[in-house]
Amino acid sequence: MASASRIFEYFVVCGLGPEIRALDGVMGFHGADDMYMPAFIDQFPPSSHALYPPPPPQLPTCVLPAGVRIYSSGLDANDFSTYPRSYPIVLTEGDGSKIYVSCIAFRDPICEDIIEAYQIPANSYADKCICLVSHSPSFQVLRDALEEIFVLCFSPAGCRKPLWDIISHVVANVPLPTPGKDRVLFAIENCLLSAEAPPKEWLPHADISFQPLVQCLDVDKLIQLFIAVLLERRILLRSNKYTLLTLVSEAICHLIYPLRWQHVYIPIIFSSGVDYIDAPTPYMMGLHSGVDTSTVTMDGVVVVDLEYNRITTSEEIPPIPETEHNFLRGEILKLLQPNVMGIDYMKVNLGSMGAHSLRTGTKSWGHEHDFQLRLIFLRFFAQIMSGYRNFIDNASPSGFNTQAFLKKRSRTTNQPVESMSMIMQFIETQGFLDYLERCSNAEENTNNLLDKLQDATGRGQNPLVIFPSHVADPEIITIADSETGGSEPGERFCYKRFPANARTEEQEEKRKSILAVASGASKQVTNSPLVPIINGSSNAESLSPRERAAERDRMVLDIKVKLQGLWLRLLRLGATEDPLSSFEYGTILALIESDAEGIGGSGFVECIREHIHSGWQCRLTDEQFIAVKELLKTAITRANSRNDMSTIRDALEVSAEMYRKDPNNVQDYVQRHLLSLPVWEELRFWDGYFEYLMENCSNKSTNYVTLVTAQLIVMATHMAGLGLPDIDSWNMIEKIAERNNLGYKQLIKLRALLTHLQQLRIGYWGVATGKGQQLPLYGMASPVHLMDRSLRASSFNRANDAKVSPISGKTDLSAAPKKSQTNMRTLRGHTGAITALHCVTRKEVWDLVGDREDAGFFISGSTDCTVNQSARLKIHSKTDTTPAGDLFVYFGSMQVYLSFPAKTHFAE
């Protein structure tokens, strides 16, 4: 894309647009004491430019997080609060990439047509913000260029060309420098600026100073914040300076290199988004000190007050092991001693040093200090992760042998494994797992500075040897100034306000239309709140597509955050409280049912999925089980009416994980109570689900036939879990299999698998309610009546030895010989659901295709289930215990991955 080759992607102006509404959504002007929603005013390139992606729709709210205030006066040289404010912000896109924005906020006169339409007092001013937007973390270049444009606009001497001509030339023509190879020189009027990036072999590009971080926090607080970030806690930074919030957030993200922050990242929250603090998932957010947080729950949140060098949290942050802590603290102090706060000197018995001696020898903080600080933290990682490469285990679900690593560390440090709480938590973080995954990428691994540092340290070399010893002088790329256009020689352009960009006829007509409506409405101000745009109100028709998108994104995020809080509170209800009559249940139900676009339903399902991924064990009480089941039914019904297959799919998957236990300790999953919904009988859903499974398969290099079969196995387990009748399930699986050219042999195996799953399901839970389904002859009795283990084993064997006809797909019980209860192999320790995957017995293979050596079972376990000694179960694991999700079962050349809810022991 063209934008990838430019350092400046957009120049944007945000502030008070022609359509004015307060932060609470009420339209119109309501006095200077109210705060108003910021909007896009101008930009280059225009939004209609097909070559460039549009700027983020939430940008106005983020660059003016407190909203827009209206003032009676502008800049006052004697009043510091009226001065322009320059600060950076960082936005995160859906794919995790960052957008870097340099901002200058200032008071600017309100346009006369807006003043007239809304009857605002004459000569009023409002907050306005100009921004440079980039995907490159070139903070200093962005800031320098933006400040030069601002100074040029309001300089008494003016500029040689129209300001927007200068802006468009800079944005469109300054390329992104090649890392380590070239330096780009460009000019804004008479100011020469340059941009460059470090080589790929160096630490990642961080065009910021780390000095604000070490000035705000003493060494102990800095380390405490570092651990909280490393362990992916919920972190809230507080400051009265927006610049500080962004710089500290970015600095701490660079100090955890080679890890990456994988969670919500909002260095500056807009004031109305304070409820986001209640989000249960890890986050790093910054909030202005002036915003009240008394209405939100701070349990578990690590609050970092940058103004007062203070960190508070209700949950303990485990300490770093002593050896690594002493190294980290000592090295930071050596770097900071002549530069920062006296509090650190007191802690190392240097308090007797006078202020004069502290100042002597002080060297201004510079790039070398930034580099040394980052290197200290990289050396810390090299120590605490010493030898980690020896314990990378691709056979385990996490890709890492945690227990072996901890035991090795325990022997080396003479510390018990139990004392390594911080390291154990760290190894389980998403950031560490992401790092291990990136290690398998050959290109990324080539520039892995952590591995290089560990190797250099092992050889007794200086840590600096990991960086290139010689860096060639960069090639200079000069960007020529644009022609002066039609301006006369010696002509100067002076401005009293930041000028508006030229509008098209369509834009001008739209502006006039909005102001005409506002002019009539301002005489009779409405007090009704704005109807949500997502419901298609008349107000929505007057908004631009980008404004509608921004409003929708804001509302979506707001609904999701509310749902997360309600979901967690629903699970925390006491034993005496009825979830179905609770405020939480009623509110979630209303959010699911009330909006036409399904944000409530999809958001609720997403909350459950995120909670599961965060480590929740999916256990529900009987009352919670009923409430969640009813909410999911409503969400699926609403999604089906909108043809929202993705929400239905996600609801199906989370329902297969949430469970309760009956008096006989048999797990009952939410999924099987969804059978009454008609969507499961529709082939269109299973077609879409199959395509989704194929697209998101993690191992696409597998043989195509194996890949298709594996995904159909997943579908079959869900069909059986729902209680879908055997004949209906098979008809749909068969159609999908034939469309994907699946061979006869694989169809036989799928048929046997589906039959076996149906047997197990009916044997444990009986006939599914809500459907006219007969109990098959081969079905086992309910576990409520099967308390004798031998009876269960006998039933299980009879089911396994049933013969399946390849023609009719029916089961012939007459051909199943009776089995004795000898030579049984028991699958113990598995308390998960009935998730057995059965292929075919040796007898079935003999009857259908002749004698084969690859006959066998796929088993992922069930309560007290037993398996024939003759069954061939090949496990891809070196131990007899497999963690959750860590089992590969083979027959012939086919490999199937089974997901385990709990640890399972295989006993001979």
C-alpha cells in the first residue's frame, strides 16, 4: 500500500464541527460550561482518496480525550493554561499494530457560520487539535514537523505558500527511511528536518526519551511497574500531563523487549471511557488525574500515580528472584546516580551526599542513557530466561516445558520451585507464549538479540558485541521543496486562525444543510438524548459515514465493557441469590435483545470466550447454568434472525466448554441444552462452520484429506454434543465430505466416529429433550442408573464392537460378539466431558476393507470409561501425563489433535 512508504500518512484537524453535541449525546449548544464531542474538521489526503486507508474513526475522541470546551478568549501570554499543548498519543488497531499521532491542542476562534447557527456568543473560541498520523514510531520527527507547521501558521511574518499546500507537500512526498540505510532530509519553509531509523540488528526503533519514566518513579517503583506489566496485570497510569501518560506507556513497552504487550493498550483514555477500567482482561491504560474514578471498581488494578511516585494495588505483585532483582536494581542505580532523584541514593546509604555533590558530574540525559537502560533490561531477561531454548517443546500446548525449566533453575540457584512464583506466572503469560511462537519464525529469530546476548554472555564477551560493530554512513535522501504555485514573488500568507482546507461542492452543501437544521433547532433546544446511531435514528442520517463509524465503534466498546462487568458479577452471585431474577441477568438479556445489529449478543459471547482464555475453569452452579443457557439461547436466536453465523459459531464453541456436575459427578454441558434451536438443522450453518474451521486451521501444511477429515471430526463432536439426531448429523457431514472430495475410506471412519459419539452421548445423558428422537437399540442406560463400573465397561464394549454398514449407515447389533471383562485398560484421571473420538474396531475394518494394522480408537476420555487392550492408542508425548490440549492421536498416516479440558493419565 502506498501509505507504507511514507512517514506521514495523514494530517488531521479535529475540534468543533458543524454538528455540535454534548458528551452526553444531546444535540446543540448548551453553554460554555458543557463539554462537546470532538469531530473531524479537515484532513489531507481527503477521505475519498482511494490510495490511502482512512484515519481511525475514533481519532477525534482520542486526541481531545476531555472533549471540546468553548472559551470567551484565546491565547493569553499571562495565563499558562491558555498556551498550546503538544503531546503524542498511540492508538492500537484490530491487528495489534500501532498508530502514532503527534498532537498540538490550542484555542482557535469558532467559525462565524457555526456561531450564527447555534447562537454561540460572538468572538468565542474552542479547543482545536492538529495532528500528524503515522505507523512509524518516529515521535520526535512527528513532533518537530507538527510544531513547525503550527509556528508557521501563527507567525506574524507568515509563510511563502498557502499553509495547506505546505502540509500536502510534506505528507505526500516524505518517504519512510530504510532502517539503518538512509536519512531523509526535508524542509518546512526554512526549517530543515531529518528522519532515520536504526538497523534491524539493533533494538527496536524507539524515538522517545526514557527520562520521564525514571524521573517519575524511583527504582523500586519502576521495577514494581515492570513486573506488573510483565505479568500482564490490569495497569492504570495517572498523570495530569497527556505527554507523560504516552511516554511512560511506550517506554515500559520497550523495556519488556523481546516480549510484546499483547492486550488492550490505550495510553490516554477519553474522559467518558472511564468505565473501561472495569474490564476484566489485562490492559494498560492512561487516565488524566482530573478524571473521577470513584464510580468504578479498582479491585486488582495496579494504579500508578506518576505525579506522586506511588503504586497501589489490592493484589500482591510477586517479587523478582533475589539474584536478578539485585542485578536489575544495582545496574539501574549506576546509570541514574548522577542524574535522577535523591530517593534512590538514600536507599543505598548515599544520603550523606550533599545536593552540590549530586549536581557535580551530572550529565544531561541523552540517547546513550536510553540505550543503556534498555540494555540493562535485556540483560535481565538473559539472566532470568537463562537456558530457556533447551526447554522449548513443540509437543506441548504452550511450546515450553515449564516444569523442567523450573527444576533446572532450582538446581542452579539452590532455590525451591515453590519460591519461583513470579517466574511461574511469567511463563504462563500470553507475551511469553507469543515470544516462543515468534522464535519459530526464521526471519525473526535471525535478529533475536536475547539469544545473541545469552550466547555472548556464555562466552564471557561484552554485551555490546551483539550489535553491529560498524554502521555505514546513511545515504542522504533530500526532498525538494515544492514549487510556489500561483503565488506572487514576495507574497506572504498570514492567518489569525488555523485555516480550513478547500471544500468540495458536496462538502460545502452538506455543511450548509447541517447548519441550516441547527439554526432552526437552536431557537428551541431539544433536551432529548441522542438516539443511538446503531438503531438508525434520524440524527444518524445527518452524520458522515466516518462519523457514524466512529460513533458505532464507541458504542460497541462501551457495550462490551459493560457486558464484561455484568458477566463477572453474574458469576459472583451468592448461593442464596437467584441469577434469573438478578439485575445482572436482566441487563445482559436487555443488551442482547435491544439492539438490531447484535452487538449485545456477540459481545456477550466474546466476554465468555475471553474469560475462558484468561484461565476460567468453566464451572457453573446449577443456577448459573440455567441463566447462561437462557442467555446463549437468546443470543443465538437473535443472531440467526440477522444471519449472523459468526456469533452462532462462537456461541456453539463456548457452550461446549461451560458445565455443571450432576449428583453422580457426570458433567452436563450447556451445549446439549441448545438442541431446541432450529439453526442446527440448517446445512448453511454447518457449511459456514466447516469453511471457518478450514480457514483457521493451525496446520495447513497437512495433507488435504487429513485436514478435511480432522475438521469434520470437530463438527461431529459438536453435533453429538448438541444431541442432533444421528441421521441428520450424518446427512450433513456426508454432503460436506462429498463436496470436498473425501474418499470412501475416510467416509467409513467418519460414519463410525459419529455413531460412537451418539452412543456415548445417549449412554451418559439419555435421549435429548426437545426433539422427536428415539432411543437407539445400542444405547446405554443413563449414568444415574449405572453405578456399577463393570456394567459400564460391558456396555462400553458392546457399543464399540457394533458393526456399521457402509451402505445404510445403520448399526447391526447382531454381528457384535459379546466380550468378557478381562484385559481392560482404564483411562483414568480424566474428569472432562464425553469427548471420545472413535474410529473403527479391527473387526469392522476386516469386514469392510480387509485386515489392516492401523485400526484403533481415538479417545479423549470420559468419566470411568474403559478401552479394549487390543485398541491401538498412539500418543505423541514423552510422558504419561498430557496437559490440557496436548494430545495427538494417529492411525495410519492420519493425525488428529484432541483438546483436553483437564490433565489425563494413561495407565497400562
